[in-house]
Amino acid sequence: MQGDAVMLFLEWFRRGPSAAEVRLRVQLAELEGQLKVLEERLRCLAESKEQASPPTVIIHRAEKLVIEKIDHSNHFGTIDIKELTGRLNIGANYSGFLPLPDAPTVPKKEGEGNGKVSGTEGVPRCHVRAKDGL
């Protein structure tokens, strides 16, 4: 009995693969080739997407613009200033005298040369002078 089983196994082994097995092996090889091609295409697409810059959008005419979110960041801490010249004007400059419309004006008497302008008691004064050599 054991000899019959061994004989059947050896006969099957010598006979080789059947036609159905051959077809399945050929189909498997084709599918493996197609899979390799698809994997290569996927890899190329992923590389090109990493290297591509974001698309440029040009709007020629827009009737309404709605901005939902702006992500704005300024990096003023990283700016290096080598030279800074000029004048800074922040709003109010008290470089001259402006008379108040409600203030009474007192005519000057001759001989009064104290340097004060009449009606300027409540007006703030500020004198800004530049340093010599700038």
C-alpha cells in the first residue's frame, strides 16, 4: 500500500504541470509585471509632486472676493538693519505755535520783551533738536 502511494506520487511528479497550471503561472507572471509597472508610475508621480511648486492662480476679473482665512506671519525679529537715516513723524509735531481760537489775545505793551507769546499758557511745548554730527 505504501508502495502504491509512492508510485502514484512519482508518476505525478514526472508528468509535470498540467495545462491549467501553466496558464495560471503565465497569468501570474503577467500580473506581477503589470504590478511592477504600476508601482514605478506611482513612484514617479510621488517624486514629481514633491518637486512641483504650487500652481499660480491669475484672476483677470472678479466681481466679489471672499477671504475665509489668512495665515500671515511677519518675521521682523530676523531683519538686520545696517543703516537707518531720515526723520520719523508720528502724528503730532509741536514745532510751531498755533493760537487757540478761544484764547483772548492781549496786545503787547512796548518794552515787554519777555519772549512769551500771549495766550500760550495752556499749550504744550516740545522742542526737538538733532544731535550735532548726524
